[in-house]
Amino acid sequence: MIESWLYPAERGLYCAAGDFYIDPHSPVDRAVVTHGHADHARPGHDHVLATPETTRIMQVRLGEAAAGRFQSLSYGESLRIGAAEVSLAPAGHVIGSAQVVITHGGERAVVSGDYKRRVDPTCTPFEVVPCDVFVTEATFGLPVFRHEPDHSEIARLLASLEHVSERSHLIGVYGLGKCQRLIALLRQAGYDKPIWLHGALVAMCDLYGELGIALGDLRQVSDADGALAGEIVLCPPSALNDRWSRRMAEPLVVLASGWMRVRARARQRGVELPLVISDHADWPELIATITETQAEEVWVTHGREEALVHQLELMGRRGRALALVGREDEPD
Ligand SMILES: [Zn+2]
Ligand SMILES: [Zn+2]
């Protein structure tokens, strides 16, 4: 019975077989961290096990003192922790993101953290690991959530740049993952002009460069002479409507997020060009992934739990909502 050695505890999902937590929301002795996003990678743990990339991200975001001690484990390597065998498999979410594969007593659980299935030029693709219990997110766990193909969203952006060339295209992106993926997708589409960055996005783009992801000519907005008419400018979503954006030439506000499928959210934020580009699985990807893992039981950590648990019943699998503390609507 996996629930006798893996279960939600006060500080997060706890593996009793190895005495460690996965993505705990407050400080613990021993944490395994799936990826560098703030709601998963919290500071203050004594010991953190993560991929080498996630370790670097935590050090850049939180400082060298992000944890007492880091231990890196590359994809595919395995490690004995207490009575558990632990390995990390690619999750395809952001660079270094991992599913935690835990085997104990002849049973296997896979804790996927956040993941997506479509090709992302900035990270290793998701790997299906067959298991007995699959622990999944459900950020976009409603049938209405179907993300568009990336290339068609990028084509809409490039068409707008061409037709509305007197305006700056100011794009709100999450700083870890979405920012670099959007740049890489633009480069793949042949866009080779400089791309302008808000200062808050620079350190993570530099780190991606260090980790071998080429992003082309990137420049800081603070170094620009003019008002960047007809240029692409990336900033955190919070900067879209603040004073900072006033220096731009009639900024055309763009937001790249899975939430842009919800028109009301786009309108609410004053977004003129919503791009549905997400780092989370959409509904068809969630269902396909669950089927491919062959897991008989699926635990849902956060997002639209009820709809997915209901769907699992229809698929003849046991579903369970974990209701973990500290996970709200994912930024995406
Ligand atoms: Zn994430
Ligand atoms: Zn998350």
C-alpha cells in the first residue's frame, strides 16, 4: 500500500520510506525539489536533492544560502534514501524540471510536479515512467483547457508586429521558463532581431545561456535609446500596466499564458493580444499522460481536482484529491 509510505503531511507530500518531503512549503530536514518555481522551491531546507539545473536556479533565485546543503541528481541516476529507491525523470515543464520516481516494497509512485507534453526547445521532454500511483497536477484540469499549437500563437504575434509596427509589443511572461521558451520559439520562427528585456528577467536568461540554451541577441530596456517602436519587449506580468511601461511607444499589451484561454482574464488585465502558451499540461495532455503511465491510482495535487477525479472514475481508475497546502492557481 503506497499510502502507508507516501502521504500528505503538514509541510507537504511526505515519503516515510525515505524520510523526505517533496516540494515542501516550509523548511524541513530533507527535501526533494521537482523544479525551480517559487511555489515548489522554497528556501530554508537543511538538505535539498534536485537536478543540477534546479540547484543552480535555486541558488540564483534564493542565494547560495537557499539550502544548508544541495545534492544534485541527474536524470536517470538513482539513489537509495532510507528504504526508498529514488530517481528523477524529465518533466518537460522548465529547464531541470523533474518527476520524482520512488520505488519501495515492489511498488512505484511517480510525483510529477508540474509538467507538459509538447516540445519545448528549452528543456528535456517529459518521459513516461510506468507506475502504480501517479501524482499529478491539474492546473488546467477542465475539458475547456486545450492549448493552441505554439507555432500558431507565435505566428499571430509576428503578424501583429508586422501590421502594427508603430507600437512596442510588450509581452508579459513568467520569468523562469516561459520567458526563455518564448524567446526560443521566436528564434525558431526566424525572428533574429534583438529582444528587449525588463531587468528582472536578465539573470535567469543568463543562467539559461550558461546551461547551454542559446537565446540570441538579448538587450536590456534600460540600455535602449528610443521608445522601442516595433520591437519585442519582455517583462514580468506585474510590470505590464505599471509606470515602467510608459517609456514604450504606445505599448501593445501581450500576455503568454495558458490562462489566456479565459477571455475574461485577458480583458481584466488589459491584454490586447492574448497568447495561449503554457508550461502546464492541458486537458488532453493530462488524460493521455495518465493513460500512458498505466497507473491504477492517480493522486491530484493542485488545480481543478474535482473535474479530473471525476474523469478518472470514468476511466476506471481510482482518483484522489490531495488538497496540498500552499498551492493556489499556478502562475503560468
Ligand atoms: Zn512550475
Ligand atoms: Zn507549480
